[in-house]
Amino acid sequence: MRKKFSRKWISSKQPRKQRKYRYNAPLHIRHKLVSAHLSKKLREEYKRRAIPIRKGDKVRIMRGKYKGMQGSVIKVDLKKLKVYVDCAKRKKASGQEVHVPLDPSNLEIIELNLEDKKRLKRLKKKKEEENK
């Protein structure tokens, strides 16, 4: 099996090929892989189900040990495809507190960081297309 990323890859049932696609994906595709669902309120407003997570977004943790907690995203790691939230911390053996890496599929966006004009423009464009 080649190690290079292939644009011709569409889908496969084989988990090894799905993993290979994720591990070898370029950054512009990795950005889409860190998408999370929007809350019902945001879903109605922007007419979208999911959107890529960004630093500064407020999220609710839906699964795992930290379920139900809300916090803002402090870091998005595209290399590991993980998200770090300020409310999810654990203590190391040395006593130092570290943030826990979370999978974006286990998060729900409850408030968007709209400081970026391009992101806002993209969201509005999708909304206008639905209205036509």
C-alpha cells in the first residue's frame, strides 16, 4: 500500500484504508476532519449541521469523563486531529495539570468565534443560498 495521500480515494469499508486516509491527509482536508456538530439554535440560524472547530469557539463536551462540561477551545491540533478545551484538565503524576486532548466528534459547538471576517462571510453565504 502506498504511503502517499491519494485524491482519488472516495471511500472504503476497510478500516485500515480509512485510517490511512486520515493519517496521510493534507492540512486543507485535516481542517475539515476537526468538524463538530452545531447546537440546535446555531443549526437553525446558519442552516448547517457541522462546522470545523476553531480556537475561541465555545463547546459542550457530549461524551466521556468530562461529559456535560462547557468551555472554550484553547488549541486545535491538526496533526493529531484533537481539540483542547479549557475545562478538561487532568493531573499528571508530578502534580502538573495538563489539558486533555478530545476528539471533535464528541463536542458540540454552542457559540462561534466570529472574529474572522472570512468565516462569517462563508457562514452567511451558505445561509443566503438556502433562502433563495
